[in-house]
Amino acid sequence: MQLSEGSEYVALGSSYAAGPGLGDRVPASPPRAGRSRHNYPHLLAERLKLRLTDVSFSGATVAQILGRDRGATALPQLEAVTSTTKLVTLTGGGNDAGYIGYLSLASLPWLVRAATGANRRLVELANESEFERKIAGLADNLLRLFDEIRSRAPGVTIAVTDYLALLPPESSASAPPLQHEAAQRGLRYWQHVNLALRQATARAGAVFVNVSAPSASHHAWSAEPWTERFVLLGGKAAAYHPTREGMSVVADTVQAALAAA
């Protein structure tokens, strides 16, 4: 597809779109959003010379983007989409399922979890039947969101990315500080979230951007990572989030998917 110079582009999503920990916060953006000028929406807009409205917000769920749950933001991200919007990208869904939340809590020392009550929350996030319920809700909200975007912006192109690889794909590989069982559950969660995104995007006839496949050998414990391990200070990005290299690859992949659409 061709987007003319100056076309209006709205970036929706959570932290994997916003880019917490990458530095250079977008001027006037809420600090809690974690919105960086090095995130893939800004890179893509610069390359294609698009007019970007970036409303991505760290911690957001698709339900919050849609407006079904207010959450941390004052207004649903959906409100940024107008009749003149030509491109919408979406990177989100992991928070709906508790994917990164589970990994972050599981990475804390046991004494810290016990002292803060995080162990109780970790048990909730590890509940498989509850996870399946959340995935079903995510699928419904994605389809509703796509419908709402198109009702606001007829003729818009919607491009949806899945999640960059974070954990080693090999069952024998270690991923400290995660215990083996936690790492394997996290890997399953990643796969199920990505599958829900892929299936909903296909049903809606939107553009699916597969970033999980090319990033499989660039997980956080690899020699050339595109995502950051669990670090408290000094990392290249927020713990368990894309690095600048990862964001650049996502921008490359979105650009290629749009050109092929």
C-alpha cells in the first residue's frame, strides 16, 4: 500500500509500542506513558514522512485502548482516531493476559515477593484457566477495537504487530533470574498472546506484522538481544522490553508489511 507524505498516522498500544527506558521522552507526554522518541511509531513516521499522533501508554490493555476500562489514561486511545486517519498501528494485548506482569513478579527475589504480597498476585497470574479466559476476552476486544477504528476512519489501514521474542525458545536454556517453570510458562503466554493477535487480525482483514519470527534468535539472553533482561538499573531498556535495536527492527518489519499489503 502507498501512504502519501503527510498522511495521518495514529499509534496505539502499550509499553511495547511506547518504549519505556529508551530515553528521550516525547515532549509533553505523561511520564507514566513511557513514550520515547526512539519507539517504532516515531521511527516509522520519520521514514514514511507521516504525521504521527502517538498515544501509546505503558501498562495499557486493549480494553483500555477501546474505552471499556479507563485504567491509567484519562481518555481511551481510540479517541485519537479520526475520519482523516490513514494508518493505525497497534502493539498490545500482553497486559490483558498478564504476560509481562507475570514475568516481572516471577523475577523478584522470593523474600521481596513475600514482603510485598506479590506472591499472591503471582499465583493469580499463573492460573491457567484464568489465563485462557483472559485470552478469550482479548480476542473479543481486539475485534471490537478494529470495528471501532474503521467506523471512525473509513478506508484506514490497520497494522497489528505481535510481540518480539523475550525468552529463549529452547526448553533447556536458562533465563536467570527466572526459574525454569516460570520461564516455560512465560514462553507459553507469549505464544498464546501472539496467536490471539494473529487470529484476530486475520478475521478483521487487517495487516499482521510478524515480529516474533525474526526475533526468535534475538531474545533477551541471546548474543544480540532485541529485548532487555530483568535489570533494575543500567539496562538498554525497561526490564523485559524492546531495546532501541528491537524498536528499529519492528519499524523495518512494519514498513515491509505495509509495502506488501
